[in-house]
Amino acid sequence: MLPALTDPVALTAALIRCRSITPDEGGALTLLQDVLGAAGFACHRMTMTEPGTPDVENLYARWGASGPNLCFAGHTDVVPPGDETKWTHPPFSAAVVDGMMYGRGAVDMKSGIACFVAAAGRLLATGRTPVGSLSLLITGDEEGPSINGTMKVLDWLAARGEKLDACLVGEPSNPKALGDEIKIGRRGSLNGEIVVHGRQGHAAYPDIAENPVPKLVRILDRLASVQLDQGTPDFQPSNLQVTVIDVRNTATNVIPAEARAKFNIRYNTEWTRPRLEAAVRAQVTEAAAAVAARFEIMFSGTGDVFLTKPGPLVETLAGAVLAVTGRTPALTTNGGTSDARFIQAHCPVVEFGLTNALAHHVDERVAVADLEALTQIYQRFIEGFFARARG
């Protein structure tokens, strides 16, 4: 029996019970397709593929055919629960105890999807149907490589000539309480890897070897000491963090042939990715020259920086949050990345969901009361969006 379209608690519980660990669909998308299809949404299931990566199932569902098209984006895939014996309640049981629902995905982010579906269902049940379209873009690849998920569904929509006019991403966005923050942008994320080449040899005869480790350390010290910028009114200062050092050597009496390091930079609108890569390369080149290091440097990225300036979309969401919670949410750009980094190239996007403190934790759980409150916020937001669209 399908959970009621308008019940966020039952919907969240049903989704949690689907063991949808990336990249397995686990029945979660099938459940959503059945619930939304029964309510009149046109549902499209698609399996996206890429050589060398797992196939991923995705869902796009749309109610209505005209514009504007307000989209909700989310993901049903979850991270592994870890040692299940350490959970107070089984991670896929959706047990409700003392007003809290336990389960993997209770925060990140099956609950957000359930709340938006319930909000849409309640609105449609009133008969005050939107002048436009409501859609949901739900992927099974957000917690994984993010290759065969949202990005490819967006390409599929573009190929069909289907436009998104605005998007709400339901990631848990609040640090302490529902209504604390709306995310209106995200910093860019750039990964780098440095390889310093040496010459392997016996540690007792360093004169006929070349040790790359001290040279790499000098380069990393230079990188870690550089202040990239002072930040902006909307973003924190950009920062570089060394995350991996590897010499692939376990023998204490052997000078290794090479030393590697990886780093990550979270950057703001003071930079574009090409300019940032060039600046880092210049710093590495100068530091390497000072110690006569032979090196290579490679870059990869997971998303560029973006900002949705305050305006009708942000104001409508903030108004809905204030009306339900009594809180005026801060407009922030902190935290990690999300699939909003792909969506921002297609339409304005904002992020708002539950509190994020317990995301990915053992005993991940959500207050049942917050599910009802978030549903009310989403319904007010949907109504406000289309009211503004009508002028």
C-alpha cells in the first residue's frame, strides 16, 4: 500500500525503508514514481551510464505542461550505515521513538523529498492548482561520483527543450534549528595533485640518490602559507587544505623515487577556476625552482563557485521560513558542495532543508515535528512562487 501523498512522515518512513545505498536504487525511486504517478505527475525513469562508473537510475516527474516550471531537486541515495550493531535502531527501520525518526537518509535527504512531495500533494488537493508546472529531479548518484545523476538529467531535459525556471534543492541546510539558514550559493571546489620526482636509493648513501620528500614539503609549506583572498561580502575567504601525502614507501632505509600530495581549495567569486589553477601553478613552480624539484601538477574540480543574488526567489523562500518558524534565515554560502553546482547553470537555485548536524552519523534521525514544519514551509514557498509569477 502506498503512503498518502500528503503525509510527510509516512513518506519519509517508506523511503528510509528502501536500502538505497549509492548506486543501488533500492526501491526508493520506484516508490516515488508510484506515488507521484498516481497523483498525475508525468514520470520519466532513466538509467544513465558512463564507462568505468556504475549505472545510476534517476527520476524526473512533472505536473503541468506550461511555464514557469518550479523544480525540486534531491537524491534518494544514501551513504552506507557503517556498523549496524552500533545503531540504537536498525538504520533502515524508520523507527519512531520519543518524537524522533531514526534511519539512514532521515536527514540527508529522503525526508526533504518526502516533505516537498507532501507539500505539492496538499496544494493540489486544495484545487488551487499552480499556473505553471511543478517538477522533481531526483537522482541516485549524489552521494557517489555525481557523474550519472543530476548533471546528465539536466542534459536530457535540455535536449528535450524542457526548461527549469527556478529550483529548490532540499539538502539539509540548517546548522542548529529549522529556519537558521538558506544557502544562496556555494564555493567552488578545486582538487590538485603534485608529484615530485626523485631518485631511489639507500638512505645511507644520499649523495647518489635524490630525496623528493623534503622538496615536496617545502612546496606544500609555500602553498599552505599563501593567503588566496580576503573573502567577499557573500563568501568566506578561499582556503587551501593539504589532504594527502604519500611516498608509497614502507622501508625506513630507502629514499623513495617520488613523493605525492593532494590538496583541495574551496574558493569564492574572487576566482575563476582557470585563474586559480594558474595562480597555484605559479606558486608551485616558484617553490620547486628554489629547491631544484622536478615536479608535475594536475587539477580536477567538482564544481565552480556560484551565487543566487537575493531577489524574488530568495525572498519568497525566506518569507515562507519566517511565517512557519518565526525565524529570519541567514543567507549563506558555506559548507560543501551539492548538486546545486550543476543546476545553477540552468536556472536560479536555492537550498533549504532540515538541520544537518546528524547527516551521515550513526543514529541519524529527524524530529517528526520538523517534517511537518518543513512541509508547511515548502507549501508556502510553492504558493508564493506561483503568486509572484502571476504578478
